[in-house]
Amino acid sequence: MGRGAIVAVDRHLYAIERLSFVMRIDAVEWWTPTPASRDYARAWLVSGAPSGRAPRLGELRPSRDGASSSSCGEAWIYVDRATGEAFLQGWCE
């Protein structure tokens, strides 16, 4: 997972524009059969910009139904260190 990676949120696709490491947890709940080891990060996700860059405020145009054709937001994501799988923990628009 890194800059340019594609993330699906519901039925929408976003690209990671920025990614910053926040923290690592290692062997949390060590007494269980599957202790958690994760890397957490903040990601800035963008969608709808054909050039692959985030749209500027003046470039966001509502569609006919009033919805913006581009969207972006910050996501809280983590990578399971045992499997390498990435998960969306939270999303702010």
C-alpha cells in the first residue's frame, strides 16, 4: 500500500494521494490465539480527477443531480502485519 494505490469505499474507487505512518501495534491481546499486529496510517484519498491529481476547489463541479463529480477525504487505514492485507478503519469526508 502506498501512493497511487486504489482503495474501494462502498462502490467508489479512490487513489491514495498522501500516506503518513501513525503507529504500529504489535502482539496486542497476546494471550489470545491470534494477537493483533498492525501498522496504522492516515491516507488522503481522491476520486474523479482524470489527471490523477487531487482536484482544486474551483475545479469541483456539481453534476446534474447536484452531486460533485470529484470527492476526497481523509481515511484511517491499517495493514495486518501477519497477512499484509490493508483495511479501511474510518473515513472522513
